[in-house]
Amino acid sequence: MRVSQRLRSPEAGPIWGLIFGLLLTGIGGCLWCYTEFVRVADKFDGALAVAALLVGLLSAFYAGRQLRHSHR
């Protein structure tokens, strides 16, 4: 099966959502560590890190839930 055929499957959307969620969670975690350990960062960086972390977690959770329900 070619890659283009696999990406058109009904599960391709949740898989990309899961990848996006994990990536955004990692970015949010790194940003949060940066704001905590480097005292030069301002409060906007901390708020941005928490927002990225929450959006990433919610996206990964929802995509994982969709993947789990699509296999049943």
C-alpha cells in the first residue's frame, strides 16, 4: 500500500491530531522549563507555555480517544 493511500484512510486525521498534540505538548513543556529556569523570560512566556501545554494535551487526548473508538 502506498503512503498516499494510507493517509486517505479514516484514521489519518486522528493520527495527525495525536502527532500534533504530542508535538505541541513537548513545545509547551520546553517553553515552561525555559521560563522557570532562565529568569530573563517575562510572564507572557509562561502564559504561552501553559496555553501550548494545555492545547497539546487536549488535542492528544481527543485524538487518542477518536483512535480508540474507531477500532471498535
